Amino acid sequence: DWNMPDYIAEAVEAIRKQVGNDEVILGLSGGVDSSVAAALIHRAIGDQLTCVFVDHGLLRLDEGTMVMNMFGKNLGVKVVHVDATEQFMGQLAGVSDPEAKRKIIGREFVEVFQAEAGKLKNAKWLAQGTIYPDVIESAGKGKKTAHTIKSHHNVGGLPETLNLKLLEPLRELFKDEVRELGVALGLPHDMVYRHPFPGPGLGVRILGEVKKDYADLLRRADAIFIDELRATKDEEGKSWYDKTSQAFAVFLPVKSVGVMGDGRTYEYVVALRAVQTQDFMTAHWAHLPHDLLGKVSNRIINEVRGINRVVYDISGKPPATIEWE
Ligand code: XMP
């Protein structure tokens, strides 16, 4: 059992001691780990921290605004917002192999981040939201002391050529501790308890070639699904969002026929995926209520022009994976 205020005071002291007057740069993804790391480091050293938020055009709806409002406006953290959508879309054009897409997204991310880091001439430290399970994973057999640093699959592995020292204030914490810490540091509960989101983002949820138009449709369908999951409540006050480990929409670049009014439509398909899992190594598909699924389907088809069919994924992992790519 740990005492949060004491923990924060100690962590803040340790960070101050470690970095002194140096400047620190941090890649903010909007995910829980990098967000909590940013909030903690900001608490310790304020304006000596600069966050870089790279928007690859494959984020969820309004993610950029949310991150900029929360960190920039509410917490007063220095955040550089880089909209690199064009660059990512350009590099992804014509590429449909899932692993090739991942590689491109990781590589471009490093490039954009490095360019921004290069502008901050006084930065001596690279902060990362590495948590204890990442440390164990990269060390192999659970050796807490190992110095191996996980090449963060979220950011594609930032290169050593940055010549920065690593600052990883969450290295000893488990996920639930990171969340508690985030709330104690003033991050909104909903943000801290969000489902995980993969680094390549919608890039692995648009099957085959990624196009901006597809991403725009998918973002809206996904937001409707998540809104409706959050809007439910059982007897204990829990929503289906709370009761699932991950839920999202997937864009299928396949057209099917539909009817709307007097006309025939010929539009794309969206698949909904919702899973329950402890460790993400195996997972069950979530038995969402049929009326909930029906409502989500109706809303997506009525509100997102370009989608005329919604299907629900009832595959477990294994043999299916959680993501479709
Ligand atoms: P799969 O699809 O392998 O996913 O069952 C297991 C968990 O890992 C996440 N995932 C990723 N996360 N970069 C990430 O940062 C990736 O390339 C990636 N691929 C899958 C997935 O969202 C799920 O939580």
C-alpha cells in the first residue's frame, strides 16, 4: 500500500534532482502512460518540459483538440502540436501490407519527432512513459534491474542519434498505479481510464491502403460506437465502455448495396469490435446487448454518409487477433 501524496512528492524531488536545470522533451501520444509521465514531469519542472504531440492523421475523432486543451490550456504544459497528416498519408499511399504500414508509420513518427527535437537545442533529456511491465517485457525474464530499454512500439523506437538521456519516471509502476497517479495529478478520470489505442492508430484499423477519406469516415463511426458504449449504465453504474477492455470500429474497403429512401446506395462497410481480456494475449468478444448494437448501427448508417452497412465481429483471440491487421 502506498501513499499517493508522498509518492508524488518523492517522484517530483527525484526528477528535479535528476534533471537539474536541463530541458526535457517528451513525445505525447494522448495515451495514458505518456500523459501521466507528462503531468508528473510538469509538476516537477514546469516549463523545462516541452511535449511534442505528433498527429499522423490516424488518431481518433477530436484527439488533437482534446490533448491540446487538456495539457496546453488546463495544465499549462508546453505542447508543440505537429500536424503531419499529409506526410504520413503521402508515405502510406499505395501500401496495403499491414507490417509495411506499421513500419512506415513508425519511421515517419521518428522522423517528425526528431525534427522537432532538433529545434529544441537545449534539450538534454528524452522523457518516456515506460511502465514496469514494459521494463519486464524488454528484459526478458522479469529482471527488474535490466537496463534494456524497450523500443517503444508505440513510437517506433526513438533512435539513439537523438543523443538524449532517458527520463522514465513511471518505470516502477504498474498500470493501475499509473492511472491512480494520473488522477491524483489532476488528469480527468475518463482520460486515465481509456482503452488502449495502438501507436499506428487507425492505420491498422483501415484494412489495406490507408486513405484520408477512409480515416475521416472511420473516425466518425468509431466516435459514435464509443459514445454509445459510454452512455450505457448497469445496476452498478458501470457502462459497457468500462466493461470492455477495448472497443473500436474497423473500416472495410468493400462496397455493398443498400437502400435509402427511394434510392439504391453502394457504400462501405464498418465492423465493430469489442473485447474483454485480462492481458490482451487472449480475448473474448464482448456480448454486447442487441439493442445497443442496433442503436450504434442505425446511428452510424444515418449519420455517416458513405457507410451503409455495419457488422459485429464475434471472433475470439485466438484465432483472431484483437486488431484486424
Ligand atoms: P492484437 O491485434 O495483436 O493486439 O491482438 C493486442 C494488443 O496490442 C495492441 N496493438 C498494438 N499496439 N502498436 C501498438 O502500440 C501496434 O502496432 C499494435 N498492434 C496491436 C492492440 O490494440 C491490442 O491492445
